[in-house]
Amino acid sequence: MPEPSPAAEPVLTAGESVLAAGGLGKSFGGVVALRGVDFGVRAGEVHALVGENGAGKSTLIKLLTGVYRPDTGEIRYAGRPVRFAAPIDAQRAGIATIYQEVNLVGSMSVAANLFLGREPRRAGLVDRRSMHRRARELLGGLGIRVDPRRRLGSLGLGTQQMVALARAVSSDARVVIMDEPTSSLEPREVATLFDTVRGLRERGIAIVFVSHRLAELYELCETVTVLRDGAVVHSGPLAGLSRLELVSAMLGRDPASVREGGTTAFTTDHGAEDGAEEPVLRARGLRRRGVLAGVDVDVHAGEVVGLAGLLGSGRSETMTALAGVAPHDGGAVTVDGRPLRSGAAAAIRAGLVLVPEDRKAEGIVPNLSVRENILLAALPRLSRFGIVSPARQDRVVRTFMDRLRIKAAGPDQPVSELSGGNQQKVMLARWLAMSPRVLLLDEPTRGIDVGAKAEVQMLIDELARDGLGIVLVSSDLEELVEGAQRVVVLRDGASVAELSGAEVSVSGVMAAIAHEATGG
């Protein structure tokens, strides 16, 4: 089906969307990513597209811009059905996309990136003088102070993102899709971006704005569409929709009838009394540029502390900062009152270990056996004069396979052949073999079946009763509030609330997540 000509004006009826999707469906290898999605953005409208991880936002954007082809449904642009064969077709038609990950050419100059594929020419050759002059004008109009002759890759990520914005603005687009555009920007750059968005709106440009930051949505957007599990669960004006109602739609919880317990295998009959002892783990003012903006967390021995927040709030980033996997620019971490040096090795020596969210990419080593995966971290501690006794290895492996009830044909079975739940237990066994003081669990039950989920939850209880301090991240609110004695709520990379006692409830966490930074 032909694409609309970039030069043709849209032929639209009053109120009709410039870019619209009707009944879009998309599956990957039998896994449904989108189901029956209706979506539309009108000229001069800033339309928020929101949802948690796996909701389908990225898939929808890639369908609208020609990266993927839909399995079912129709896309309409400028009043006519279209099928974009590739992203370049969407760009030529007038749909510009600014991705969270800058998709420009780092080895080329700023000016060359701005006009890539549409360079000004003179006598058949690229007119570099004209290109540099136009680049300066374009960048200056957006408050971007950078020499257009500089190599793009030599600039900071925030400046690169602003260059990507300048390229989109200069392309005469009728639709601009912004996917988390502020994630790498400084406050001054965010203000410039917002001014640019308002200017585009006044010019009649349709804007799709994807952001996890609620304050940004309420400042810029008139309309919102919420995706959850690949389907639209809400679409309409943002005005009149409270933050709590928006968060509830994203998380799939009715604020008027949330269940406050009884859905997990947790008992929560453990944990130190307040003030009973010094925290085994204490973090104060954790910061990392563009990611963390001041996180405070205390964990006592035998206590489970939950980290709550929406996608992008800084939950996983806090965990990697605590574990020394990712550096932090500011703040301090102590374990048993002693300052923690930077780096993962120092954290492990201090007894602070992380079970990451993505067990396949960051946890298990699939081509190794169960035995080898369990012993991976502990081998240096088990060795004497550089030699590790096979009997000692067997004893450690058998101990943790029994304790964690790992179901396998034997310790030499490849870990890749185990179920997701048992792979998760193997990762836990690896770090428990290190006799840690604090266990950082990032989404420990994601992607495992109901039975395995209950087993892991009971195991977390057992470990806390044995005196281990635990930090728990979970997108499942019931799991979080039933498993934790205290919950630290994060927003935009900072801790904004700490709930304890009766405050630790699904409704309490949702209210804290939705609460405005100003306290309103």
C-alpha cells in the first residue's frame, strides 16, 4: 500500500487523528505483544503513552514507524491507510521518532547528523558551509551551545539527545514520537525540551510523548493512553484523571477495591524491632547522574525491606549501586557500620550480594552445570593453597541443592535444562554459598510458575528468619507488601516515602507512588 507523499497536506475530517492505529495486534514466537490496540494522536495534541515494563509501548511505536509490520489491524496516516515497509518510509512521510537510546552516528559531526540524508548541496556536492550555518541556527534556536563541526560521539549523552531532538524538529514532521526523551537530560535541557514541545504543539504538530515521570505527563500532555499486557486499559483526557487513578490503571489495581493481603506464600513474621539494633546495611544520599537523585535505605538483620516505584523510578539502579555493579557519584554505603568501598568485589567481600532481575542475561551461565553455577563465586573461598577439594565442592553443592529444594537430575545437569524457578534457586544458592550479610533480590519471582513462585517466597522468609538482611524489588505489589516489613518508595531516582507497620499496604504504596513531589 503506498505511503502518503511527504509534500501532501493531510486530508482529515474535524477531530480525526493524524496518526492512528485500529485493532493492532502483534506476536513474537507465539508470545502476544499487542492485542487489539486502538490509538490516535491529533494535530496540535501532546498525547501521553504510558505503561509498565512489557506493556507494549515499544512494540506499538515500532509498528507505527515501520520497524515491525502488524499481524492484525490497520494504521492510518493523514486520513489514509498506510503500510510502512521500513522506518525510512515513515520518516519520509513526516513521522519523526526520538528514541531513548540515541540512534545517530557518533563518528560523524553534529551538523552531518542533523542533515543526514538531506544535506544541502551545491553543484552536486555537499555544501558544508551552508550545512554548518544552518546547523548553528537550528541548534541556537533550541539553546544548544555546541560547535556543529564536533564529532557527535564526543558529546555527553544529554547533548546527543538534544541533537536528536533538533534533527526531528528540522525535518518538517507532522508527527513527532518521543520515547523517554528526558531520561538523559539535565534540568536546563528538560526545560528547553518542554519549550520545544509547546512550540511544536502551537505549530499543529502531533506529539506522542512516552515518559515514566508523572510530573512531566501532567505538565505537557492533554490526553493519555495506558497500555497493560499489550492492551489499552484506559484512553482519554488527562485533566480530571488523578495520579492515583493513572498509577492504578498502569499497575492493574482498582484503588477502591485493592486486596490487602493473602495472595502470596509470605508469612512476614520476622524482622527486627525498630531501634533494636544498628542496620546491617545503610545507604545515604545515593546519587548517579541522570539515574539516582538521593536514595536512603536502612536494612536490619532478619528484615525484608521493599523498594517500590514505577518503571524508571530507580529501583534496579539502586540495587546495582548498592552491589557495586554500577558506580554512584555521591552518597555513602555502610555494611555493619563499616564504609563500603566501590566495586562489586568489595561489596561481595563485605557480604552484600545481588540476584539480578534478568537471570538469563546476568545470572546463570547456561552452558555450565548446576554444580558449576553454584560454585562460580565460592571457589576462591573453598580453595586451600590453590587447590579445591572435590569432596568439599560436593558438600557445598549438595547442601544448597537440598536446602533450596532445587529439582534437577543431578548436580551435573546443564542449568539451561532446569525450569525458570529452579534456575532462580541456583542463582540464590550461588550467593548463599558466600555466607552474605545482605541479599539484594531484584524481581526474584518474575517469569516463574505459581508453584515455584511460592517456593521462592517461602525461601525468602526462611532466610530472613535466619538473620539475613534482604532488599526486595518486585513489580507485584501484593508480593512486595506481604513480603516486606518496611517499604521505601522511589520516584525519579529518589526516595520519597518510607512505609512501615500498617502503612505497608497495596493502597498505601500506590498512594505514595502517585503523591506529587510538592506534597499535593
